Amino acid sequence: MAAFLRLPVGPGHLPCPHTDSCPDLFSGCRDAVDQVHLADPSGVGLFRHLRRSCSKRFQEWCCVILCFSLIAHNLVHLLLLARWEHTPLVMLGVIAGALIADFLSGLVHWGADTWGSVELPIVGKAFIRPFREHHIDPTAITRHDFIETNGDNCLVTLLPLLNMAYKFRTQSPEALEQLYPWECFVFCLTIFGTFTNQIHKWSHTYFGLPRWVTLLQDWHVILPRKHHRIHHVSPHETYFCITTGWLNYPLEKIGFWRRLEDLIQGLTGEKPRADDMKWAQKIK
């Protein structure tokens, strides 16, 4: 075991199975070691945790590489099939794709913020807990690298991207001509969906953003930083859409989320954000 561990990672820390020259592919492993060691100084379960962490990292890399390869492949085919007569429907599809992606981001965000508990099997730790922790430390997301930030979203959008690529390889030019506006809509929806976490990360980043990102935020093409701060005012009950943020104001004006919460509470008796409040009280 000593030969396998090789190098320590610092005073009081258990060593990582990678050297200090560990490639970025497994750069999250050393952090995982520290976290597990703090919770379990005996080291029991350390390598099981490391195996999960490194497997997750490898999965994220695979998803990002495959997703962006498919995006490039599909974009090339869309550009080759483009015709001027498609312009009105393509513009409509782009706007509709952005709006639906924004709504879906809000629906997922609202669901994870409002319902459930970190104690739930499977989804509790993997899905709900990051949302609870984000309200306690909103800037933690800015310390995630590109792969960690976007890996899960790339996994979600793989299926529509693969389906689109399959159509480009199997459909006739005439069929693709008819499908073109629809495929542009799907492509835009998947692009905004893929980059939702990255856009969310940028909305919490106040230093060092590229000029083109701040321009997109200022023009409200993507979620602006000032706009997203509204959500982070306790009790975090509004402005859930985090892709473009276009739908936040209209949904708030009609009381969409509040009405939906009242309906679910009436049917189930569950109180909205009860678990989120418990987490906030732990910190206090």
C-alpha cells in the first residue's frame, strides 16, 4: 500500500494515489482525500470514496468531450444545410429554444431548492445537497473547473445531440430540408441547456470574466450577475431561471412558483423549502 500511495499531499493529510504532477483528469482526487480524512481520520472507506470521485471525474471528461464533438458535428451540418428562406423560422426556433431552456432550468432549480431532503436515497446527496450548499456558499461554484461545472449538463444533452447526428447521417437531403427549422430549435435548446451551469457560474464570478461574457450579461443574452442576486436573498423563493433569466420577471408577476407550491403543499402537506431552512439554521 505504501508503494501505491507514494507521496503525501501535505501535513495532516492522507496521501493521494496520484503524484503532485497528477493530470487535470484526476485533479479533484486530492480534494476528495482531504474531505474524507476530515470526516474519517482512520482512513476507513477512503479508497472507496476516491474510486467514486475519480470515476465521476472520468465520466465528466468523457461526457464533455463527446458532447462538444457532437455540437461541432451538428453545427457543421446545420451550416451546410442553411438557406435564406429558413431565416424567419430559425430565428423563432432560437428564441423558443432559449426560452424553454430557461424555463427548464428554473423548473429544476425550483424543484431542488424547494422540495426534498439531503437524506433522500440516491438523489439526496447527489442532487439536492449541492443546491443546499450553494445557498450557504454561493461562490463555491466559481472554484469548479470547466469539466466539473459542465460535465453533468453535457451528460443530459447527449441524447438529443446523438439523435440529431444520427438524422444527419441517415436522412435524405429532402427530409433534412423539411426538418431544418425544428433541428435548429433543438440545437439551440441543447446549447443553452449544455451551458446553463457555466452561465450560472459566470453569474457568481465578479473578477476576471472575459469581455465577451460581461457583454452578453449586460445585454441580458445570458443570466446577468445583478439579476441573479435577487434569488440569493433569503428565503430563496423567486427568480429560479438561471440560463437567460428572461422568464424570471413574468413568472414572478403571475405568481407561477408560489401557486405551484400552494398546489403541491395542498396535495401532499409538505412545506416548501423546509429542508433548505434547516440547512441555513445549521450555519447560523
